[in-house]
Amino acid sequence: YKLTELQKMGYNVLHDLNKQGLLAQFVYKNEWENLEAALRVLLPLDVYFNLTVYDLQGNKINNQTIFYGTTESFQNSENIASITYGLPGYPTPINNTYYQANYDPTILVLQLTRG
């Protein structure tokens, strides 16, 4: 894959997860294993990833590694795509009809390389 193809692929995967409502659920409920599993399913087998989630102050939020591949593949790769994706917050149900918006911005940094 070319670098631009990896960038498009990474953005599309995060966007699709967000559109389905899964990305916010995984991030704001700290479901890191589910997020890693979703990325493994949606990305081709030969695409390795490293995902880190930050708050607005730049503090790392995910307390466990969200990673697939080998560290050597990232260290020795000529092309590593980096995708930055923002989440503004998440909805909380108030009752069966209404939701309350919780503003809690997070920044996801997804790195992709070909294995």
C-alpha cells in the first residue's frame, strides 16, 4: 500500500466505526479489547496498527496497548501512515426519547504500516 492509501484506509475505518456508534462506545467505556478486535476485523491482515487515545491536554487515556503487528515492522518500515481522528463526546440516554450530550473531546492517533 502507498502511504496515501494507508491514510485513507485508516480514516475510513475510524469514520465507519464512529458512524455506527461503536467508536465512542469503545473509547468512552474503555473497551480497548473491543476496539482492537474491531480494527483487526476491519483492516487487512497485512496492515499493522498502533492506536493511542489522548485527552485535549495530550495525556494518554488508554491504559493498555491497542496494537497489532510487530515492533520491528514499525521500526523498520519506510512508510508509516498517521491518522488523527477527533471525538467530541458521547450521548447519554435520559429516557427512551432524549439523550444528553456529554462534551469530552478525545483525540485518536492511529498509525498504520504494511507487514
